[in-house]
Amino acid sequence: MLLCLVLVGPLLCGVAGAGDRIPLPGGVQYYRFASAVDGPEAVWVNPSALGRYQDFTIQYIGEYYDDKLLKSWGYVVSDRGGGIAYRKLDNFLGVEYREYIFAFGTEIGRENHIGGSYRYVTEGAGIYDKRHFWNVGLLFSQNPKWSLAAVFSNLNRGRVDGERTDIEQVYAATYRQLRDRLRLSMAINLSTGQSLSSADYMYGAEFLAHPKVTLYANIDDNSNFEIGARVNLINYILGGQTRIDREGNHLGSPLYISFYPLQK
């Protein structure tokens, strides 16, 4: 059943019909693979992963972009399968952009999880203003070396100029090696109006270089890439991730600190 979901899910979802897309802006929220996310960022990446991430965590994220530091920022709070995220982008299409995400996740069997989220744009330019999205995520990780995920976003298919928009889909897989010190991941991103041949692909690696230091590297099929690192400091995590396009242009660097106030 799972193999069918991953391989033919895009074709089955395609029966909803093609429409316009509403691409969410980048910024502040850094990239994680839906099949590998294991922190509070699951709130915006894959809500089902919150079902296995139970720690109370507060994370603040500020971005350096266009010679501006912390003009765009956000936070995420998660605990026991639920979470809330917020971000403000300083200048998206000429105006400020603000959104909230409310998410939850739960286990539906041994190492299988399901979750949902609601994303609401309280302020934005044009079609983004007062826009809302309903989303569902799945995570399957019964095999200790493999995990598979699927995320379906914009299930409500909000309208643009009277036409319903596309459902967005992410299918991801992660392979673990070296006693989980190395994770290799791939993700397919597409809408109901796309075929697999025209989808966007992302490839990445996560490496535990030291018990307290994790390194990240991602690249998509257009040669845009991201590099990042995080350092664990008992009750804190410090991290950052930088986005760079194929021409070498800087697209933003989210910097974050996570705090575990109840962790001993």
C-alpha cells in the first residue's frame, strides 16, 4: 500500500484537475526533508512528525538577507504532538507578509504517524492576503534504515480569480547509514497539474560529524543548493542554513536558536 501511495499518489491526486498554483514564499522557515524532520520545524515541514517529537521546544528564527539582519523573523513552539509557528517577512512583493501555522501529529501504529495543519496568512500581497491552507502529512518509519513521507497541502483548493488552485504534494524518502550518523534523502515536489517528469526534485545529506554537531547539504534539480549546521549545547541548539542559487546569489540565511526549558 505504501509503495502504491508513493509511486501513483501524484496520478491519483491528479484527478482533482489542474488549476493555478499559490507558491508559498521562502524565508525564515528553513528546509528539512519531510521523511527526516525530527524537530519543531515539523510544524511547517510535515505535521505527522510531531507524533514522534514530544519535547517541549521553543525556537526563534531570524534571517539575514539583502544586507538586513532579523528584519524577517519567526518562531515555533511544539510540545507533545502539537505546535504553533509564526513568521514575518520584511518585504514580500512590496509588503509585509505574516502567517501562522497550527499543527498536530499522532501515531497510528508502530512507527507510523499522521498529522494535519492549518496555515493562515493574516497579511500579504494580492492573492496571499487572508489566504488559508489545510494540510495533511504521513510518515512511515517501521524500518530503522528507511522512512517515507507524503505531505498534501492546500487541500481546500482556495480560489484565485474564481478558479480553484492546485493541491501541492511532497513525496520524500530517507535512508539511514552508519548507525544513523548519515541520512540520505530525496523529495519530489509537484502539484495536481504536474506530471512526475515536470516535478521539482530535491536531494540532500545530513551528517552527524560530532555528537554535538550536525551538518546539512541540499541541492535541487536546478542546481540551487543549501548548506547548514547546528550545534547542540545541552538545553540549547544553535543553527543556521544558507540558500544559494545556481549563479551564486545569496537567497537568505535563517539563523535559529532552540531552547528546551524542561530538559535536564
